[in-house]
Amino acid sequence: MDYLRGFIGLLFIIALAFLLSKNRKSIDWRLVSAGIILQIVIGLIIGKVEIAQAAFNYLSSKLVVFLSFAQNGAEFLYGDLAKNSTNDPSVKHGLGFLFAFQALPTVIFFSAVSAGLYYLGILQKIVFGFAWVMARTMRLSGSESLAAAANIFMGQTEAPLLVRPFISRMTNSELNCLMVGGMATIAGSVLGAYVSFLGGGSPEEQAKFASYLLSASIMNAPAAIVLAKIFLPESEPEKIDRTLKVNRDQVGVNFIDSLATGAADGLKLALNIGAMLLTFIAIIYAINWILVDGIGNLTGLNEVVRESTNGTFQGFSLQYILGQVFRVFAFAMGVDWNETLQVGSLLGQKVVINEFVAYLNLAEIKNAGLLSEKAIRISTYALCGFANFSSIAIQIGGIGGMAADRQGDLSRLGLRAMIAATLATMMTATIAGAIF
């Protein structure tokens, strides 16, 4: 039954993308088929092949050990503030407290390590390996393959650095693919933060979510290409360069300097994340004050919502509205109908606000035991991407700064790239829901 629902969900996503395509006649269905098959094969290897499963679980457990090093650094700076509780075992820190003193230090640590690996050339070699597979299976250009592979490990403005010299010469289809790939994946620097607060203080739970997020990051790369090439198929094949060339720009003058540069960049990112969350969560409360205390009380909608959701939602809130809008997508991904409202709400928060807010709410829902394990797993996969409205501006500024002559194209492609990236993460979640 899971396989049938997954197949129907996959058809739903492809059909929606087809309807939104700018050039349906030019869609390369061989590329689309190859990308979907590659996704399914990756999922089957990770989820069903015993040796691969054991290797992936081992990798996930070692990632958790690696996370503990960031925790050691945080405890040196903050003492008990960085621990799961104070010296009094009856006192537990709230999720926001743990996020500030555990998850954000992880962002800084991972950013520094990524910069060090980039300086040593290790990251580029790993990226090249993934790019080679995608270039051979889907017949992509060299820059498309490299950028898509880089997005598995790097952020949406860092990954394009590997193909920086080629951005000005990219076709619109290639540029769209670059944008969708950035929005459909997450950076390694924030992956550790998600593992930290989704898993709480339990190494077993952290390893489980590390496994979900690692597999999602890998599967999202071909999914992003599939959706990008349906939304905007290649119409200028004569301009395509299929050579795999990695940009050799260095980060820092030596290894120590690269770590320091990465740590400084990580600090900026952590501060930006903290400020962004503070602002957006405050705005959500302000909107809900208007919706719940105002409209909901005056019209009696609060009581209607409370009764119709059996108390899951306490009023006519933003979360409830987003849940209603996106619940059909949650159902298509394989979530049971009675849980689609909450999962749909998380999907809506990710698109309208960002994935950090959505993951924080998922952690709260998980801790309260309000969703089944399957719904939590599918949600984790579906939220694993930067596809939201603010990312459009981030990419216009970040990629546009590398190739100013493409800023107009980036602006025109932005909204559609975000929609394609959202569908890409949903495609991965649909396949994961059927396989795992």
C-alpha cells in the first residue's frame, strides 16, 4: 500500500510540475526518468540493502560523535547553559534555550570544518564524485552537475563558488537548475543544528535524524534537477559544456586561516539565524493575535477550529490556515489524513517563513507525541531544503554578486525556482515515505 501511495504521490508532483512548465514540448523525459530512478535507487540502497544500511547508520552515529565536539566547545564557553539541564536534574531547559546554546554553536563548528575541508581539496573531490554520477546518468552540463553535487554539502550561496567562472555563460535552464538545487537542499553547517535539536539529548534520536537528513540531502540533488528541468527545459543545447571543471579558488592562505575564516563566517550565520528566528517567531505571534484574538473570537471560528481538530489547533491561527492549504501535499506524500493538517502546517511554515521555524515546531510536536513516527520521518524529509521566499532574495544577492550580468535573470527565475525546489523536497519525502 505504501508503494502504491508513493507512486500516486510521485505522479501528482510530476503532473503539477508539468502544468507549471514553461516549455512542455521540450521536456527531456529521459533525463526526468533517469533522475527519478536515481533517487529511488539511492533510497533503496540506503533503506533496503543491509550493508549500505549498516554503513549509513555507522556514518550517522559518527556524525553524532562529531556533533559532541561542538558541544564540548560550547560547554567550555557557556558551562551548564550548554547542557541539557542544570545541575538540578529536575530543571530542564526549553527548546529555544537549547537551540541558542547548543544548536547555534554547532553551526559555527561545522562552518569552520567545511572551510578546512575545502582548503584541503577534500570537499571538492567528494563533490566531483557525486557530480560525475549525475552527469553520466542524466546527461547534464558540467556546471549543473557540480553545483547540484556541491549543494549536498554546501549552502545555496557557497555551492555556486565551485562554478563561479561559468555562471555568466550559463543558459537560463542551467541557471534555473543552479537556483533550484540551492533551494532544494540544506548546508552542512545547519544540518548539524537540525540534528542537535530534533534529536534532543539522546544520541540514538540524534543518529536517527542524522540518517534522515543525510539521505534527504543526497536524494534532493537529483530531485532538484528533475523538477528544474521540467519547469524550464533546456532550449539551447548547443551552448552546453559537459566538461566537469571545479573552480580552484582557495579559502584562506593556509589550513589554520581557513578554519578561522570558516568560524567567522559561521558566527555571522549563527547570529543571522538567531536574529531571523527571533523576528519571525515574534511576527507569527503578532499575526496570531490578529487572527485568534481578533477574527477568531469575533466570528466564533476559534471554537469551530478547536472542535474540528479535536483540540490540535486552539484557534483560527496562521498554523491552522497553512495546514489547510498544504494538507493535500502532506497526504500525497504518504501522511495519514488525520495527521495531514499538522504536517501541512509545517510545510506552509517552511515556505512562507523558513525551515528553521518549521523544524523547531516539528521538534515541539515530536516531544509532545502528537505525530506518528512515519509522519515525523516524512516531515523531516519534506522540510529538508531552503525553499522559501527569503531564499529568493538571498540567491539574487549571492549569485548575482558573482555574475552581475545575470541579476535580471535570477530575479525572473526566483519564484518559479522556489516552487520547483519545494516540489523537489516533497518528491524526496514521497519516495522516502514509500521505501523507509
